[in-house]
Amino acid sequence: MFQRVYIAVKGELFFEQRISATGKLQARPLQMIVAALRFIACGKAADRADEYVRLSRTTIATSNKFLKDFIVKQWGPIYLRRPNQDELKQIMQRNKKRRVPGCIGSLDCCHWEWH
């Protein structure tokens, strides 16, 4: 999944590596994508990622916004749609077998009380 997103995003104008006013290379596309995906996946604050990707909080937050917008534009029609009746029936049956009847989406197991 990561490579697919990286290859697709690499050609976007925002994610191209540029030269700053001082003549130095700015952030690489890989840095921005890793920071944005970590921001999305872990829900960490944007300034927590600056230790390993060495980007500012603003750059990470902006990368996050551009990456989410790109993902919705690129893959939204395929993956971000409502299930049809047959798919919904299969999802409901699968979740009933998993002992979560009536659940359509995914569960955040961080708040699940285990016995």
C-alpha cells in the first residue's frame, strides 16, 4: 500500500523536491509521505514526527492535508463508497460470526474491554 501511494503521489506538484531560496534542497517526497502517513495512522501530533523525518510541524500538517486530499481524489470512487446490498449483507454476516452483530464499519480496539 505504501509503495502504491508513494509512486502515485511522487509526481504531484506539492510533493516534488524543491530548492529553497538559500539554494538548498528542501524535504524529499518520501519524508513528507512517511510523516503524513504516520500522522494519519497513529494519530500523533504533527510535531512528534520531527525527530525522525526532520520536518517542521507546519510541513507535516500541510503534507497530511495534501495527502488526504490526493487519496480521496485518486481512490475515492473505488474504495470510499457505500456498499451495495449484497456487500452489506456479507459484511453483516461476517461481523455476526465475529460476535459483533450490527457492526458495519471497523472497530477501534483501543477502547475494547477484554475479559
